[in-house]
Amino acid sequence: MADILVDGYNLAMTKGTGIATYARNLCEEVGGLGHDVSVLYGQRIAEDDDPLLREIAFFDPVELPKGKFRNAMRAVKSGARSPFDQTPREMDLSGKVVPHNFAGRLPSCKRIYNGEDLFHRANAGYAVGRGFSRVHMPGPVDLAHWTYPLPIEVKNAVNVYTCHDLVPLRLPYTTLDNKRAYLKLVKQIAQRADHIVTVSECSKRDIIDLLGVAENKITNTYQSVALPDDAMKFSDEEVARIVEGGFGVGYRDYYLFWGSIEPKKNIHRMVEGYLASGVETPLVIVGAQAWKSEEELRLVTDSAAQGKRRIIQLSYCPQATLINLIRGAKAALFPSLYEGFGLPALEAMTLGTPVIGSNTGSLPEVIGDAGLQVDPYDSKAIAHAFSQMDGDSRLRQELSVKGAAQAERFSPAAYRGRLEDLYRRLLS
């Protein structure tokens, strides 16, 4: 068995992301294959020889000031903090600090390392032309698996990079990325990486076509959903009481969207289609507001101003509460313009909830014939899907059964098998 390092770049973020979920699942499944998994964080903690103070600082890192990237870049330019040849330190987490609020960001692993401000320094160094940061790990690493495009590599190890999608290049108007810088980075990663991993055949085609990656240098492992052991601890009757008491909606009598409120998620057309359908079933939207969220939610705001209470908006739900909301929904909505995979659709199918999703990007691969697929640019088509789902209980039951079967294609066991085959080839 091998020593595998996974980055904690997204894991450390206070608000969960799909890539953080990917990293947690990756650690879990790679550990299940018998490998020793380590996670590398880049918390900005004070260098201190006192292990207790380091542990305290790990769970309560110093926030970078508002212009954090600009400050990091200035420091790199001055030579005060070279991004090169960083040597992270192993964290000895004794348990003296109660990590409860951080627990979701600590995946299953054998060791935890931290390089002070490592990821900001690496990005800043790359931005000013210093190239890729080289990390010297104090412990053994046979393979470093980077779950996000980062200008970092571990010396004397196989370096693998997951590229989930190329949305900033395929749909540039839906992201805030500097497209020139992003293209330069992903092209260099494609050239330098020992291997590229992606999560759908759609993304694989994009990477081959746009970045010129040879087909034998890229592997699609898909993704899986690893729901908590207690995800199904409540009966249907208890879930009904939770959603009715907590949100004022009936069991199997509301539609649900969850995810970031941003252009790619297509919230505006989803709400437009919902209102045009005329269905009375409430719509629940759970998601943090991101770029252009005001535009995406304008119809929600206007609807509320007119005294219509059919749309309920929540900025955040803990995972356990969200799982109950998914289980209690009439259908889950995911009419995204483009996705590299589409974890919410898989989560819904795993929990037996019918899905209305897009017919673009990777979603047809994930949903198959187990959900209603619509043109995400066509509000009328979305409205028809609402009407079709709302008025046909037999269809909902059929899609619930088909969805659970479709989800088995992306089970943790299937995902683990694909990872095992990939790592065996790369480490042989």
C-alpha cells in the first residue's frame, strides 16, 4: 500500500463546497483501499514550537486582511516569503481543543500537515511568474492528489490533479475567474501533471479538446455520495414533522433547490419556469448568495413584494437538516447551465427523491432516464417539467425507484474500484 497526500484547500473553507465534498469522499475511499492518507492544509497560523498553541491556531487561524491576495503577492515579490521549497509541519492534534465546529473539514486520514499560508503563497508566487511551488513533505508521500487546479507539486512523488470542469472557459460569462490566468494555469497543469483525473465523460472531452491532453493521460473516475451513517435515522413520519414544523411545508409537497446562488446554477430561469407553471406547491431555495445573486433572485424578491408566499429562501442549512429537506421534497431541482458532475442530483436520487435536471453538460450522464431532463435555457420547458411532475404521482414514484437504481452506478464501492485501478496504474 502507498502513502497518499490530499490537499485541504477546499476542506478548510468555512462554507462547504462541492470540491470539499469531493475531497472528503476521496480521503474516505482511498483510506478504504488500505492506503495511508495524509491531508495538507494551508492555514495561516503563527509558527510556534508550543504544540498546544499550534493546535489552537490550527482551529482558529489568523484571518488574512481584506486584500489578502494582494498582500501575499507583495510579500512574494519582495522575497520575504518565497513560495518555493516549502516544508509543511505535521500537526499533532491531541484532542485538547474541541474540534466540533471544524469536524466536517477534517476527513478520515492518518496524518495532518500544515504549511503556513501555503495556498495563498503558491497562488501569489505563480501570479508574479515564480512558477509552481515545490513542497518538501517531512513524511513519506508516494502520490499527491490535488483536488483543485493549484500551482503546487510535491517533489519525488507522483502528482495527480483533478480538473472537475472547464466552466470558466466553456461558459466564461458565468464565473469571475481571470480567464487568461486560468487558461495558463490549467494548461501548465495539463503539461506538468503525471496524470489528470476528472469526474465525467463531458469534462474529459472538454479537457482533451481545450487543453490538448492525450487521452491516455486522463481518467474519469466519476464521483460518489457518502451520506452520513445516520442520514436515514428518521422515519418518513419524523421527516414529515421536521419539515412541517421547521419550514411550514408539507411532506412531499414542495420543490427543493440547494447550491450557490450564481449564474451557472440558472436560478432565474428556474424561478421563471416555476411561476409560469402555475403550480401551487411551494418552492424552497437553499443557498448562499454569490456573484450576481441579486439578479438571479430578482423574481423571488418581486414575488415576495407582491405578497406571494410560495417561494421560501434559506441561506444555509446544516447537512443533517438538508438531508431531511431532500428526503421530504416532491422533487429536487438542478437546471444548471453546465456542471462537471452534479453531486446534488446524485444526492437526491440516492435518497429516493425525483429530479428535474438539465440536458446539458454532465447531468445527462448522472441522471440518465431516472429524471426529467430539460433545456436549461428554455423557461417554458422548465415550466412544463414542473407541471408534469406536480400532477403525476405515478411518474414521481417511477422516478424515485429509477433514481435509486441509477445512483448505484455511482456508489462508493464503484467509485472505490475506479480509484483502485487508477492508483495501481500510477504507482506500479
